[in-house]
Amino acid sequence: MPSRIESDLQTGLFSAAVATLVALSLPDLKPNPQDISAFHLEKIHQLLADPNASRASTDSTPSTLAKQSPFSPPRYAVWVNSLWCLSLAISLTCALLATLLQQWARRYTRITQPPRYKPHNRARIRAFFSDGVENLHLPAAVETLPTLIHISLFLFFVGLLIYLFNTNLTVFISVACYVGFFAAAYAYITFMPIFRNNSPYYTPLSSSAWLLYAVLSYAILQLLQVVTFLTPFASATWKNFGDGKDRYCRWMSQGMEKTVQEAASKPSSDLDGHILKWTLDALDDDDELEQFFEGIPGFFNSKLVDNPQSILDGLQRWSFVDALSRFMDQTLASNLVTGAIKSRRLITCLNAADATFPHLVRDNLRDILSERLHDVQQSIDIARSLRIWGDNRDRETGLYAQGVVAVIIATVRKRDNRWFALAMDQLGLSRIVLQDYVAHGDSVLLANLIHITRKILRTFDGDNYWASFSTRILPYVSDFDIQHTHLRLQHDFCALWNEVVQEAKKNGSDSTPIYILRYIRHIYIALHQGTDAAPTVFSTTTADHDDILSHFSSYPQCNIEGHRSSREAT
């Protein structure tokens, strides 16, 4: 309602301005009494100045002396007043039409929304009047209002230019320059939707311009197709003209709005990328972000997506990565959500990362190991969720996931059935074997240490990058008592120790195998106390940063025959 009132006010002000100018120009269409008086005064002056000559003229033709030539208004005055009066009439008609539209809208609302009617009665009344609105073309009447306002303004400008041209040339040139610029801009806005379907600029004449352009283009292509058919041109050219005709025929039958809607419905990678970016920028609630990231894999796997890489380019990698990382960090650090929700959101983030930028899965897991291990240590739900990434096609990503799961297995305090199921899955154990391990002290934790250490050693391949990974993982998974553990696992540990020592000799100081030995040495010492295989250059009290722990020569091999596992013996 306020916008309609403002429109009526603007129309009223424009009408008042036109009416003021019309009042000044209308006198030019009729004789001016002052001009008649001036004519007769001039004749009287002639008689008084030369009575003899005037008497002779009067005696011969007495009727012509005082007769004035008939009045004829200037042509420019006729044009100016015609244009301005027409502009005034149209603007007043617009004001009346605006008032009528308000009344029609209020009447429609009042009749179709009666307060005491039942819903089905309201639906019938609304449907009844809706047919009337469509059949009597009320939307066309609404569109007519701005069209008439624009026509009124154009008529006023034309009349103003004619008026100024016959009044003062300098003022005319100044106003003509502005009106010319305005007309060019208006024409550009009018035709812009034809060449750019997504143009937000539009005038009431755009639909007419659209239809005119389609008709002319169709006629030209029809002529060119006929000429092509009668001349030895390639058939492909003739077919291209036919395709163009079909396109403009659809333009004429569908109209501008339906054609634009059809163009917007076509798959567009750039548009899809912008949609995702705008949606992501508008979301700030955790539940909304979860729904957004949850839909990412399905979106990129959809048949409606034409070019996923182009969509990712439009999405802007850095903004997506930042939003995904912030959402995952907030989820893991929050104390207001349950472990099940954290697990679900973590998997949602990893799936979204895998569908867009696969390396983000590795980066996110690495961030968890670097900064968020304290947030996931007690979460069986998160560990179970990460198990699906443990056998990832990327060996590095798989090791990151298994590392987090190993830490959770080692640090969870409540070892219930869910913990046993997780350990069975991670270590690949049967229920009978697991029950046997549970009956022998911390055997499950020892098996967990052996499992993840072997994974690190096999992924190592001479790259010392995994030294930092060992530093983060092994202190958590090696915090247990090896005494009273299963004898076979103790032998497996000794075999693993000897294997790591051999790798340390091959790769030298400060290599990944050295870091593995440094953080599991207390397990080895506890198992070999009082034997010839016990180390002599360090003890459990030696600090982890002591320089002596950086040399492979400090680590002895287990040479006790009974400690060798069956795999090592063969």
C-alpha cells in the first residue's frame, strides 16, 4: 500500500507540472487582446502622423484600413499544446486507473477471504474470482498503468523540446542533450532482456520490443532460408536458418517471461556454482549448514549437474573450504551436542569434502590429529564413523583415519559392547580371539599398538613426513601395561620391534622408524627387564627429547629365542 500511495503522489506531481506548463502555452492558440489593441493603436498613429495620405487611402478603400488579418496560431504552439494536453490527459487517466486498481484489489481480498466462511467455501470463492481475473485480463490492466505513465512522459519531453526550440536555442540544446541520453538509456534497458535473458532491467515496452524483434528475425530467417534453398549453399546453412526460425517461433508463441524461465531451467555450471555460494553465504545455523553439506554429494552426482568442475570454480574453493572447516571444528569442540550428532556431522563433512575437493578429507583428518584429538578421544560414534575411511583409496587418508580410531580405542574409558565391536572391526579379529585378549590384561591395547605401528611402517616408504604422525599417535596408543598380556602378542611386538630397528638402521637418525622406537621403547623395556635384550644406553626415565634417542645404535634387537614370533622365525 505505501508503494502504491507513493506512485499516486508521483503521478499527481507530474500532472501538476504538466498542467502548469499547459496553462502557459494555451494562450498561444487564441488571439491576444493586447495584439488587437496594438494593431489599432498603430493605425491611429499612422493617421495622426500623415492625415493627407491616410485620407486618400480612406476615400478609396475605407473598409481595409481598420481590418486586421485573421489570426492563425503558430504551428509549434499547436504541436506543443497537443502533446502536453495529451500527456496531461494520460497522466490523469493513470491516477484514476491506480485508484481503481486499489479498489479492485481490496474488493478481491474482501470477497475471497470472508472471515466466517469455512475453508472449502473460501476455496470455491477464490477459484470463482480467479477465473474472472484471468479471463478478463486483469494482469494486463495492471501492466497498462506503467505503460501509460511512460508514454505520458515521452509526450511531455517531445512537447518540451519543440517549445524550447522556438523559445531559446541554448536552453533547447542543453535539454535536448539530456533527453537524448535518457532516450538512449531507456532504449537500451528496453531491448536488454532480448539479448540478456537474465537482465533485471525491464520497461513496459520490453514485451512489445521482444515480439517485434522475434517477428522481424523470423521473417529475415524465412527469407534467407528461401534464398539458400534456391542457391547452391550447403544444407547445413539451410538447417541453421531453420533452427533459428524455430527458436524465434517459440519466442513469439511463449512470450518473453516463459522463454526466460525456459532458459533459466537449462543446466548451467556457472549458475549452479553461484547458487551454492549464495546459499552457503546465507547460512549460519549449524542445522542448516549440516543439511547443506549433507546434500552436496547427491547434488554433484545428480544427472542435472552438467560440469561439476565448473561448479566448483564458481563456488570459490577457499570459501567452501573455510566454511566446511569451521563447521567441523565447531562441531567437534561443542559441548552442547551428543556424540552421535558429532559423528553424523563429521561424516557429513568428510562426504562433502570427498565429493568436491577429495584432498580435503586428508586435510580434515590431519587437522583432527593435530588439534582435535582431545575432542574425539572418548567418542565411539566418531570412531565407528571414521572406520569407513580406514580403507580409503588414498593410503595416506586411510592411515589418518585408522590413526584416529586407534587413539579412540586406546583412550576410551567405558569399554562396553560398542568398544569391543569397534576393536574387532579395526583389528580384524573374531569374537573368540577378542574375548581371549580381553582375558589377558591389556592385550587388546597391545594388539591396537601393533596394528597401527605396522600401518605406519608400511606407509613410511622412506618419507620422514610420518615422523610427526608417529609423534601424535603413539603416545596415546602405547599408554598401557604390557605385563600379563597375551604371550603371542608379546612375541608379535618383539618381531615388530626388530623390524623397526632394521628400518632405522637403513634410514639413519631422525627418521620415522627412530620416532616409532622412541615412543614405544617403554613397552620394550617393560617386557625385557632383567634380560640380555634390555637396552643399556637409556631407560624409561630418559626424556623423549634426549639426543641419545635419535641414534639407531641406541636400540638393541630382541635376541631372545622365545620372544620371536612364528612370522619372524620363518
